[in-house]
Amino acid sequence: MRYHIGIAGAGFAGAVLARELAETGKYRITIFDERNHVGGNCHTKRDEETGIMVHQYGPHIFHTNREDVWEYVNQWGRFEPFVNRIKAETEKGIFNLPINLMTINQLFQKKFRPKEARDFIGSVGDSSIKDPKNLEEYALKFFGKEIYSTFIEGYTRKKWGVSPRELPAGLLQRLTVRFNYDDGYYDHQYQGIPVSGYTEIIKRILDHHDIEVRIGQRLDPERKRDFDHTFWCGPMDGFFNFKLGRLGYRTLHFERFIEDGDFQGNSIINFCEEDVPYLRISEYKHFMPWEEHEKSVCFKEYARPCEANDVPYFPTRLNQDIELLERYMDMCESEDKITFIGRLGTYRYLDMHAVIGESLDLAKVCQQKEIHEWPKFSADPMEA
Ligand SMILES: Cc1cc2nc3c(=O)[nH]c(=O)nc-3n(C[C@H](O)[C@H](O)[C@H](O)COP(=O)(O)OP(=O)(O)OC[C@H]3O[C@@H](n4cnc5c(N)ncnc54)[C@H](O)[C@@H]3O)c2cc1C
């Protein structure tokens, strides 16, 4: 018997899983996306006026240490190597991000070598903070007041809409400080951008005789009964019609503008001062330096609280969200024939490589188990 599988969401999470299941020949898959395109938040499209490839929901750079994930995406399209080098505009000037030896030497007007810089940053940290309880305390303890106020404080307030004292320390644990001149934003071994865009890759992944793609169509939770099993890449709270309230998210909106030639000389510039209303400007021609374009298309990116009709971008995961998440997870556990996957289904911030890796791993688990034993989540939503 061939099982009929329903998937809500045609981003990377849903598409990779659909393909892996289809390849076994045991399933017929119908995948829905309520948007009028596949690709989810990684959707790419050429700008009509300039011809430049734009990432419609914010700039996406592929990066991973997982060789199998890198090989997987490369079989669907050609990637050009791309190392993201971000600049930060601050009240004290323009600096490299992540914070590296150049940033430290410029900010403090020093000529430190790596060990000296490490010792110096250790000495400016606030040693009276023993066990940092929030993001501000973490930053003051490990980086000191100058770095915190120049790079972190204003940007964090704009991005999350609350004082850094209200945010968990864990949010900063991903912040890299390098004591060398490496200015690549990501540490990962494999980094690149697909030449024909992410949407083209996802279209190819979904191009299989056992996969039916329905774009512009929402899969309603009650339609779960139409399928032998459903994979839900939509918001976890949305599946239950927000019965217990809404999990917190921040959303983004983008302001497009066109310039001649080169507007800012770099793919991304972050604006760290709180009184600059936007977070960053992305200039898309710099993500594809192998192409030539006379004009340039840029986007200012603004963050704000996510309302009912907004696209949920970044899960806030504040204490009250985690309490609510626990209650929704209990509800998920009591549902049958469904697995919650991807960034929205598990209420976590996940990069593309993580989502793809989880879907590849989940497909293997599904092969080893009977359909009624398939897990409720692609990974533990509590572990972000
Ligand atoms: C601003 C920003 C920048 C980012 N930059 C990077 C980066 O540089 N590198 C990187 O690796 N990652 C980046 N990411 C993360 C990346 O976007 C995610 O990893 C990826 O989108 C997750 O894929 P997904 O399939 O889980 O979710 P999504 O891409 O969000 O796809 C979910 C899809 O489900 C659809 N859907 C929801 N509910 C339903 C329903 N009931 N019926 C039908 N359809 C439904 C939605 O319309 C959506 O299209 C970035 C994210 C953001 C917000």
C-alpha cells in the first residue's frame, strides 16, 4: 500500500522531506504552500527593474559544516563560493563584523597582536558579574562596556524591541569575537550562494512524479484527516488556531530603493545606532559578484512585533513564550498522524543547513519506523 502524505509548507523543510520520501517509492505526496511560490522564506526572484537576484524575505547565505548537506544542495544547482563580510556602521565609524582583531584595534586605537587583544578584552570585561542572567550582563562580562555600547546595545533593542536586560544571555552565545583578521561572518567550512537562486533549487527538489505541488493553497489543520500522515511546517500555535495564545515572534519589513552603480560597496551594512530606524541595508548585486549590473537594488530592513497578519520571522523565545511552547507541545503530543517540522513547526530560529539536515535525518527515521511510530517533532523544540 502507498501512503498519502500531506505537507504544509514548501520551504526547505517540507521540500527536502517530500523528495526523500518520494524517492522510496512508498508514498504519494501532496505539498501545499499558502504563498504563491515555493521556497518559503528563502524565496529568490530577479528584480524586474535591475535584473538582480533578490532574496525576497531577507539575504540568505548558505553555510554548513555538514558535508552531506552541502553535497545534497549542490546536486540541485550550482553554488558559487561566497563569504559574507558584514560591516557595522556605528557612532564611532565603520567596522568589521564579526568583531575581529581589526575591529578591536580600530575601536580602541591599538596595534594589538592576537594574544594582547585577547588579554585586553579579558581585562575590560566586568568581572563583578559572576553568572550573567541576561544579554546585557553577558556582553558586559565578556566584552566590556565599549563593545557592548558600540555594537550590541542599540542594534539589539531595534531587533528585539526590548531592553537587552530582558533577553536571555544565550542569544549572545552565538556572537563571535575573533582574535585574528578573519572577517568572514560564518565559521563554516562550506559557504556559497546558488547561481540560479534558492527557489529554482527547491523547484527541482519538488520535481518528482510522486509529488504534487499546490501553491497558493493553505492546508487547514482539519484536513489532516485526508492523509495517512501530515508534516506541518507552519506555525505550531497556528495548527491549534492559537487556542492558548500566540507564540512571540518579531517580523521584518523591507524598503526597496534603486541606485546607479554601487550604493554602499558591500552586501550588508548593519546600523548599530538606535536612532537609525532600520537594522541593516542589503545590496543584492554584491551577493553575486560574478554578475554585472549597471543599477543596484537595495533594501532597508526594519524589525517590529509580529501581529496576526505578519510573516513570523524570529521567535522571541522569552520566558512566557517557552511556558506557552511547553503547553502547545503537550497538545502536539496528543495529536496523531502528524509531525511538526522546520523553523515554524518547532518554534526555533534555524538556518537553512539545519533545516535541510533535520529533514534528511527525519526521512531516514521514517524509513526505519512504521508510519504510526513516526515522531511528533523533527527535533526537540526546547533545544534552540
Ligand atoms: C531575515 C532572515 C535571514 C536569514 N538568513 C539566512 C542565511 O543567511 N543563511 C541561512 O542558512 N538561513 C538564513 N535564514 C533562515 C532561513 O530562512 C530558514 O532556515 C528557512 O527558511 C527555514 O525553512 P522552513 O521550510 O523551515 O520554513 P519557511 O522557509 O518559513 O517555509 C515555511 C512555508 O510554510 C508555508 N506555510 C505555513 N503554514 C502553511 C499552511 N497551513 N499551509 C500551506 N503553507 C503553509 C509558509 O507560507 C512558508 O512558505 C534567515 C532567516 C531570516 C528571517
